[in-house]
Amino acid sequence: MNDILSTSIEYIKGVGTARAQLLKSELGIFNYLHLLQHYPFRYVDKTAFTRIVDIISEDEPVQLRGIIRRIEEQGEGSKKRAIVIFRDESGVTELIWFKGLSWVKDLVVGAEYVVYGKPTIYNERISIVHPEIELATDKNTKEASRFDPVYPTTEKLKARGLDSKGLGRIIKALFEKIHPLREQISETLNDKIIQSMRFPRRYQAYLYIHFPQNNEQRDSARNRFKFEELFFQQLRILQTKTTRKKGAAGIIFDKIGDYVNNFYRSGLKFDLTNAQKRVVKEIRKDMGNGLQMNRLLQGDVGSGKTIVAFMCMLIALDNQHQAALIAPTEILANQHFSSIAELAHPLGIKVGLLTGNIKGKSRKGILHQLETGELQILIGTHAILEEKVVFQRLGLAVIDEQHRFGVEQRAKMWAKNDTTPPHILVMTATPIPRTLAMTIYGDLDVSIIDEMPAGRKPITTYHKYESQRLWVFGLMKKEIAAGRQIYIVYPLIDESESETLADVKNLTEGAEAIEREFPKPQYQISIVHGQQEPEDKHFEMQRFVQGKSQIMIATTVIEVGVNVPNATVMLIENAERFGLAQLHQLRGRVGRGGGDSYCILMTSFKLSEDGKFRMQKMVETTDGFKIAEADLTLRGGGNIEGKQQSGILGFKIADLTKDAPIMNVARQVAQSILEDDYLLEQPENAILKTTLEASKQTFGFGKIS
Ligand code: ADP
Ligand code: MG
């Protein structure tokens, strides 16, 4: 937007070249708008002072009002520090500075100051290191604004005088500059929304959010900005979706033929759950209406998504098209390949596998058969996305465990056909809270399998420490004696995506201890990790799948996909290193029919608060959605799955964990506007269109959708 808010901050009073540089590199602030959008994360009530005697905790910062009695310097060289003895009518505290000592000397002994900072209590003595300090004036108590904004800042900025108070000063200076020009600041929302939502106007809202005079002002401004972020995000997502729906013709699958009928009659070994039936119907309808399908299939671990995906593939085949299934890992691709091939072969369907490990002649063969159409179903990893992989007529692409794939990958699949893009079905087992789903998958239609197949066994979850390992071994032996099987999972040591040698070492050491406790030949153990040759990995997996080994020790490679109904124990080592979603996924590997099942979370005694909370949640519930909500609370909605969402979730003030109600309103408003005017061409929507375009540039969104 080309208005005064894009002016550089350099000439604001108190900024200058050096600080402007620093604000840019540290906080990404380089124009007026960025500075206005550097919102306070909380406020200090300026009329509320703590008495020094009343300081009892180190947890919360305090605001004091008192007099400087003395200024001392202590220590030599790098240990040099300035100590200010500060007292109010109730007691004494020390204010300590290790840096910026020369400036401390300018404080005035005997004068009254307002001090703000986090106290340290040691031997009943209270001190505050590097507090913010300001001469107390009548302003502090009588000023119109009761609240002092507290801004996020960084160490580097603090060292240049831009602590929270310093930032507050330059923001105040900015308001003095723009106040006379406020009429030139364009609105970002239209009158209709502002009036119906009772929002303050834009300039007013900036003023209210930085320097509120009361709670109402502060809240109304915060609500407006939260709404704005969520609203434009939803507008962007929903407009993309509508545009695509209007624009992208889809292949019409209107036949139900032999493949589907034969499979339904003789291939199915169980009755579909009602949820599975409903979902197949939804997908079928979506693939028959002449528009390209982009649908998310969501269902908890073990809810039976694979069979649904397979039936959808059969629909594609019945309509003379090919189908593909893309999995996030090699192991999962193999797993899918064997289970789908098993279902497909009796029907005379040709299924192929394509992963990075399939090279040379066999790769050539597959690519050839794919191009001639001889191969009807292709299962694989992201190797399928490569341009060289050409289908004769791709009708449906199923993407499993989408959270590891980006939107870009989805787009690559659309491009596989010259004319009409294939239908896309994204499968995810990660239950996602609604607010987040609206954000990440907002452009997809959603089908949910909310029912588990019959015969699921209850899973009891225990949290145990190393000292209780004998108990754990006892449980394992009892289960093995009853003919059951056991998974033992190790985390990846560093949080990189792939396994390292150190991970294998950790696993190997653990495995040795297990082998001592469970000796051959009475017990057989399979060991599986990412550093193995694919054949070895496959061999070990098969031993376990076929029941030849009773224990499988693995790194997280088994997180997804493996299906051994006879397994009843999931033992997770160093469980504190796993996130909630991952723990839940792992737990879903048991309870699949073998019998009452157990998930044991082993952790060290020392646990972070966060770690304790995760273990507690796991013990408390097996409900995937409750786990997902808890997960979101922990992660504050940021960085849920890493980089692919960072650009999409770049909120400055909205918080998905807390702002679900605002999100719902924002989505409804966006939806109703687009229903009447999806290109935002009507005059009353002109402002929205302008803001939306500007926000697309900020988000770089044009590129990925
Ligand atoms: P997920 O949703 O985690 O991918 P799967 O598709 O792997 O679940 O299914 C888990 C197991 O449940 C598989 O062994 C599958 O054959 C079985 N299954 C799927 N649907 C049903 C059903 N309706 N009744 C009984 N078992 C089912
Ligand atoms: Mg699955």
C-alpha cells in the first residue's frame, strides 16, 4: 500500500540510522506500518505499584515507586557492576547493572523513580538486574493512559536503549508524526464490517492498542487486529478455493464398474464402518461432479483410511484412469504397496512401486508401463513427483500423511496431466483442531472418519521411570507368554528429519540390554532402523509381521503404517523426546484386535513441565482430538509441523489456541462476502480487495496456490 505507513522509520525522533538498521535486522521493522504492528504483548497498569515488602515471588515482574539512596560501583574489570540502593516506604532493594554503567551514574540520588523489572530473591535480599527505570513524574500517576505497553524486544536492541520502554518512546514519537496526517491512513476493512463488528477505525485502533486508557479500548483494538489477520487469511484461502472450483474442470467419474463391484462383493474381509461408507460416498460424489476434487480425509490412527483410499482408486480404474498413492517415507510406501497389492491382485489389477531406491532397469520398466497405462496403480514416495514420471491418464492421486508434504507437492500432482488435473485426496491421521485445520487445510474439502472399526481393544497407558523397568519387563514377558508381540521405539536423538549414527548407537545399546533380558532362542527380536539396507529392513520387518519375532526394536520408522494386530505392547523409550502427536501415532499401533493393549512411556526422572504435561495427557486420554488440542496449547499454534506453515501461520496477534471464536466469525464473514462476490468486484468490497492483494505480497502466497 502506497501511503505514509510505508515511510522508513529512520527519521522518527529517537531512531536514526544505526537503530533503524538494528530494528530491521532484529525485528524486521523498517517502516511505520511495521512499527505500528509491533504490538505490546502485555500492559503494566501504571497506577499499580508493588511495595518492596510485598515482593514474594520471582515469577512476575514488579513495578516499584521509590527513592534512590545510594549509587555504588563494585568489582573490577569485567566483574564491574553498578548497584543502586532503592527504597520505598516499606523496604529496600538493590538494582544491579552489569552493562551501561556510565549511564547509571547519571541517576539522581534522592530523586523519586519508577522501576520495573523481574526480582531475584536471595537470602531474603531482593535485587533486580537491569530494570527499566524512569524519573517519577506526576505523569506516572496522572497521565491519561493508565497502561504502559510492554513490547517484545531483543538483547541487542536493549543494549542500544531499545528495551520495552525505549520502543514505547519511539512509537509515541511515531504517533506524534502521523497524528496530523491520520486522514491519509487508508482503511483496511470496509465500513460494513467495521460497523457491524463495532470495531474502532484503523488509526484509532493503533492508538488504542499501544496506549489504551482503559480495558475497553485495549480489547476493542486487539479484537480488531486479530479479526483482521484471521479474516484476510480466510478470505485468501477461500478465494483460492472458489477460484479453483470455478476454474478447474475435473475428470468425471460417473461409472461404478467391475472393479468396485467385485471388490465389494468378494474382496472385503469385513463390513465397512458407517463412517467409512459415508466418506466413500462423499468422495465419489466429489469425483463425479465435473470439478476437480481437493479433499482431505481425516481419521485417527487405525480408523481405516487405506481401504477407503483403495476403493476410491477402484472408482478411478473403473473409469479408465490410473491412480497413485504417495507416502512420506520409504517404509510406509512399502507397507502400502504390500497391503494394496494384496487387495488388488485378486481383482487382476497391476500395481507398481516407485521409490528412490528403485533404480536402473526396474525403474525404467515401471516408468514405461506407467506411460502405456499397463500399470494401473502406482505406490511410492515423493519420487513419484519427479517430472520424468509420466502417467498415461492419472485420475486420482492419494497423498498419505500430508503434514510432511507441502502445498507445492500437491500442485506438482495437478500438473501430471496435460489437460484435466487428477483428483487429489489427502489423508492424514494427525487429528487437527478445527482452528488449525481451517488454516492449513482451509482450501480443502474435508471428510472425516470419526468411528473406529469394531474389535478395537482398549489401550492402557502407563508412564514409568527407569527404576520401574523390572515391572515393565514383567508385563512384556506376560504378554509374550500369551502369544502377543511388542514394539519398542527409540527417538531420534537430534531433531533432524533423518536418522544419524548416534541414533542407531542409542538404539543398539538399548537393544543389547533387551537381548540380555530376552535371550535367544526363547525370544526372537527384530531390529529396524534407517541405516539398514532396505532388504535387511524389509527382512526384519517381515519376521515381525509374520510373528517369527516377538519383539521389534525400532527408531520412529514404525511411526506410521505398520500393522500387526497381534501386537499388544508399545514401549516408548525416552518418551519425553516425542511430541504429543507422535506419541499418539505410535500408540495407535497397538489395540488393533490382538487383545487388551498397553502403551508404556519410559522417561527419565527429570522432566520439564512441558514433558510432564505430555505424559499426563497421554495417560489421561486416548482421544485423538483431545490430544491434538493439548498439543496445540503447548505449541501455541506456531510451527506445528515446521516450515511449510510458517508463511501461512505468520500471525502477529491472532492466537489459534485462544481465538477460535474470532476465527469462526472471520471465516463466516469471509464466506458470506465471497458467496456474493468472489472476485471482490463490488464497490463496497474494493477496500478488502486492495488489502487482500497487499497481504498476498507479504505472505508470498501467490506462488504456492
Ligand atoms: P489408518 O486409518 O491408520 O490408515 P488402516 O487403513 O491402516 O488405518 O486400517 C487399520 C487396520 O484396520 C487394517 O488392518 C485394516 O485392514 C483394518 N480395517 C479397516 N477398516 C476396517 C473395518 N471396517 N473393520 C475391520 N477392520 C478394518
Ligand atoms: Mg495408514
